[in-house]
Amino acid sequence: MGLYQWWMHRRERILTAKDTNRRVFPFEWGLEWLAPENHSADPLAELHQIADAVLQDSQSFFAPPPLGPVQREGDRLSFATPAPGSVPENNMVDCRIFEAQGSSCAVVVAPQWNADAHSHVTLCRLLQRLGITAVRHCLPYHEKRAPDGMVRADLLVSPNIGRTLQGIRQAVLELRQIVEHLYREGYRHVGVVGTSVGSCIAYLAFTHDPRIQVGVFNHVSALFADVVWKGLATRHVRRGLEGRISFADLRRCWAPISPLHHVFRLKNDPRPHLLITAKYDLTFLPHLTEQVFQEYRRHGLNPDVARLPCGHYTTAHFPFNYLDGWHICRYLRLHLGRPSGVASHLIPPKSF
């Protein structure tokens, strides 16, 4: 390990340790979140069956119902979630819109796990200044959508297997409905940007919704279970899982929300998209990112890739946040609203 890598890993651990309010939640199968009428004597087998069925028809699983009424007050958009549950605060979608007057282009921004109300606001304002309307999606169980007294969004990613599956699905359905709203409002070109778990959510929406013309995925990993089991930021979630479910079973249960299993959908799909990775990431580990690239190669795909010389948490700190923002904004400005392939010669060389 070189000195720079050692220093970067040390910075990642220091930044991760700043969050002292992580809680270890009890393990739950959470089958009621996916099949309320089912009271199986073998919940693991039932979850396996559900996951396998979703992979066979993920289009149905990630297909939202028609969008209902949308309320706008100032710079806020709200509407009823297409996937309501038992947490009342989480049943209303909240978005903040940064409107670029006269623009035909818009981007839905999906922040990271445990984002607060200030996360990604600078990015949204920058996109607005570049002439692109940005809609910041408050993810399920975040901010005002969290149950009373809960500071972290621990209900989105937790040792509750079924609720985690349903929470990610809920976010995908909501994001797709925001896209629908933007087209209803007259926007002709719509893209997505996601970071960390928001990247996973945006990727699932992108691969299932051809109306999304451009995607930027900020941090990329192959398998949802691997990030939770092996990543630095989710050690407390793993502690709730260990001893109750094997790693192999967790992988199978959470396969439907793992980007690796949806890469094939982009075969023969010309839509431009950018994968941004961090070379010293201890949360989305580099070998998990490499699995995504291998899957792309297996399908003869060659996405645009940008590698940052930092880690997961350090991406949000100077100077890496400027570099990250430059990649995101440059890519969207080049591709959003243009036919596929236009200006692609201006993109930095692809690098696996």
C-alpha cells in the first residue's frame, strides 16, 4: 500500500467515524412488506421465490402506477407515494425544484443515504445556473419523511430484508413518477443523477425507463448485499444480519435491487451514461465496481467512466467535490438534449 492510499483510507475511516448515532436494529424477515397476505412457515424460502420472480420480470416490479395529483408550493413538489406503507410520514413524496427558466432540460437528483436537507443543493444550483432544471428527490425515510424521533434514515437500509427491498423499490417508483411529472410539465429532455444508494436507485430507474435520456451514477457497485456486508459505512447493518442470514442468502434476497443483474438491459441501448468511481473507496469497494465493468464487457458494452483519486466520503470534500461536480455537470451539459453520440468525442477516454 502506497503512502497516498494509506492516507486516503485513514481519511475515509475518520470521516466515517464522525457519525456516532448509528444503531444496530434487530433482524427481521420483513415478508409483510412484500407479501402482506403471506404467512409462510419458511420466510427465507418465500423471499428467495419473490426475488427470483422479480428478476424474471423486474419491469413489473419497478413499474409505477399512473401519477396522481402533484402539489407545488414555491420550490417544493409533493405527491402521494406510489408504494405506501405503515410509516405515515413516508407516504408523501417531497422534492425541491431548482427551476431553470425557459429550459427544456431537467434532471432528477437522488442523494446519498442519510442525506440531510442541504445535501446536493450546491449541485442542483450549479445545474440550474447551467440552464438545467434540477429536482432534488428526498428519498424514502429521509428528512421530513422519517418517523418522529428518528435522525438517520436507517429504515431504508437495515437488517429488515423485506423492508429494504421495498424501500429501494419505493424510491425507484417515485423517481420514475418525478420523470413523468417533468414530461407533463413540458420538459423534453430528462436525465438522472444518483450518489451512493441514490446511484443504485437512479440506475434501476434508468435501466427500466427509456424516457430517461441520460444517467450519471456517482459511485457504482455490483451487488447490494456486498456493499452492506463488506462496506465501511454499513458495519452496523451487518451486525444486525450476522447469525440470522447467510451472506449467500442475503445476496439472493437482495438481487433485485443489485445493479449487476440489470446491466443486460442496456445492451443495444444508445443512451449515454457515466459511471463515476472512487479509486480508494472503502464503502463501494473497488472489486465490486470492477464486477460491474466485467458485466458491461460481457455484454459488449463500453460505458463512459470517470475515476476519482479519493474514497467514498472524501468525494464530498475539497478538492474532490469540485472534480466530481465537474464530471457530473460537464457530462449532462454535453449529452442532455442531444442525439446519442453527439459530442461524445469531447468525453474523456473510457477507462476500465
